[in-house]
Amino acid sequence: MTETSSQKNAVANTGSLTSLWDRPGYLVRRLHQIHVAMFLEECAEFGITPVQYAVMTALLNRPDADQVTIARDAGIDRTNVADVLARLDQRGLVARKTSRQDRRQRIARLTGEGTRIAREMEHASLAAQAKFMEPLSADKRETLMSLMTELVEANNEFSRAPARGRGNPT
């Protein structure tokens, strides 16, 4: 990626690189770290990671999904989905079987216990989100969500694991 002339001038004028706090990628990463910490605190009793919860939520919304579908729905790499499903299967939260339509595919479904935990976790997950957004006014929350959605939708294809957007359910 090439530097813009303003970036080159900033380095030349200050003799140092731009502050990390002026970089959106740094702030996004910090926000992610903070949100994960809040999620883990609120959801500690379940012993489920944010990625595992994303997979469980995808399965709650689309039972009997194959690994590729789950990966697209949750915005997670296919290989990582396989690992997450294996861990959830070991805990008895997910059941997997070979697809009748395509013997090469394995489909997954939440077990009764997996469904119960996913539904119970929703309250804790929403509490973590509320805590995370609490410093912002209602208008700023709406603006932030709108801007983040716009950035994700505009740049989704650059991800190693593009997610399905709200307007693209298939």
C-alpha cells in the first residue's frame, strides 16, 4: 500500500510515525480487545468464547447448516469453524452428521443443551454489548453502528472470511 502525500508530510514534519491513536485499525483492534474482555466477563459462567457463540448463534438461526454456510453466516474462516464445531461437539453442544444430499458435507445442529445455552447466553451477550456502548449517547450508538455497518459492507470482500450481510441472507 502506498503512502499518501499527507502521510509522508506528517512523518517528514514530525520526524515520527503517526500516533497509534490516529489509526483506525489500531482503534478497531483495541475496541475488539475491550469488547472480548467484557463478553468473557459477562458470559464467564458458560465457558464459551465469542467465536463459539457466533457459531452457536448461526446454528440457532440456521439449523442443519454445513461448515461453509456457518462460516459465511458467522464471518469466520472455514477451517476455524471446523475446529470450533469439534470443540462444541466434544462438549455435547453440537451434533454433526454427514449430509444426505452431499456425502462430502457435514452438517451441524445445536443439541438441546446447545440450544439452551445459546438462548441463555443471549442475555449475557446483550449485557456485554450494553456495557460496551454505555459511554455513548443513544444518538452516538446509532451513528457508530451505522458507520461500522457501512465500513464492513464496503470492505467485506477484503476479509479472509467474508460474512453474509444483513441484506444478503443466501
